[in-house]
Amino acid sequence: MTVSPSALEELVTANRILAREGVVDSFGHVSIRHPDDAGRYLLSRARAPECIEADDVMQFTLEGAPIDAGGRKSYSERFIHGAIYQARPDVHAVVHNHSPSVIPFGITSTALRPVMHMCASMGTQVPTWDSRTNFGDTNLLVTNMEMARDLAAALGDRPVALMRGHGCVIAGTSLREVVFNAVYLELNAELQMKANALGPITFLSDGEVEAVLATRRSFTFERAWEYWCRRAGRPYDFRPMEGPLAGGH
Ligand SMILES: [Zn+2]
């Protein structure tokens, strides 16, 4: 089943933005569920996100089998995406990264919690998945469906899960939302570490997180996306999501 050129270009743009904003480096990836087939997802061939072109985007079954590889090598950790799409019908985009400021929170007992309004989308409970718990000593990579399903179970119905000694996953209803949340997750982690050096932190309350998310509109994602497109040297394509366009700030 073919995919529209605009959907492929949108995924390329997401890769370039995540690279430009320091959320991914040579590693890390972002996928979308196939727009016309919920049993497939779209993900680049194994390549650094900064370098990805539309021709690199491949289709996979939710079990991680490439539909038409055409000689292209797949990411060894592609299973992460399919397992989350299987477990979460509401999810249409997934980011996996090794976002540098987030890593410390996966390897210590300090919980990653929202310190500012723009970062509220991580929610108030960010779980940490430890591959060692069920799989013992590994190279930490999620290279099969069994590990990926275990990670998806740890994520549950939440938007973010940390991966001990490795990175994190961000799941959401749209590509622009997960890119937004991935960028602001990295920022929150950096700010939380800085604030912690100064003294005890006042985090957003559960009620404040709820209020921020209840009033966030697609305008917020669009303003960020246009800005990040400019920084990444990519064309901006206005795509309002469902709901009113008011409410941004
Ligand atoms: Zn990884």
C-alpha cells in the first residue's frame, strides 16, 4: 500500500527536527503508524536521522518484518515501534531516542517530573523499564518482539517510559505531538538537573499538569513545528489537528 509523498516528507522533517534539536544523534528513530493500514508502520532504514531522505522510509508489519526492503537495512531496534502500536491503538507516532539529559533519570532513583508548563505532557508518573529485570545481562538493545512487548507493558497507557542505561520512548497520537514531547522531555530533564543543584524543587502538581493538557491546542504544536522546520531547513506545511485553534500561548 503506497504512502502519500507528503506523509513521507513529514516523517523526514520529524527526523531532521529531532536531530537539529539534539534529541537524537547518529542513533534514535521516529515512526508513524501507516495512515491507511493500522497493521503497519513507517520507519526509516538504519541511518542517522539527520541524513534521512524520503526514499529511506520503509514499511513494516507490527511484528517488525519489512514489507519491501529492497536491499535496505532495518534498525535493529525497530521492534520497539511495532510493540507499542500493537499495545496502544490510540498511538500513531513513536520516538525512541538516547536523549542525553534524560539518561541520568533512568539510572538513578530520582524521578523525572514536570518542572515547567511546556513539559507537562510527560505526565506525573514516568516509569523506567529495566531490560535486566526480565532479560538479564544484554547489550541493552531491544532487538526482538519479546523485549519490545515488555517495554510496551512498562509504558502502559502513558506517553513516556525511560529505559535504564539506554534511553526512552515517547508515544502519542500524532507525529507533531511526539516530536514536541521529545524535545520538551529533554529540556525538562536538563532544567530539573539544574534546579536540583540549587535546592528542593517545586514540581507541577497533578492538577496543573491536567490543566495544561486540557487547554493545549494544535496551535501550540503548529507554532513549534514551524519554528523547528525553519531551524532544520525544512519546508513548513500547516496541518491543524482536530479541535479549536485557540488556546496556544
Ligand atoms: Zn536505542
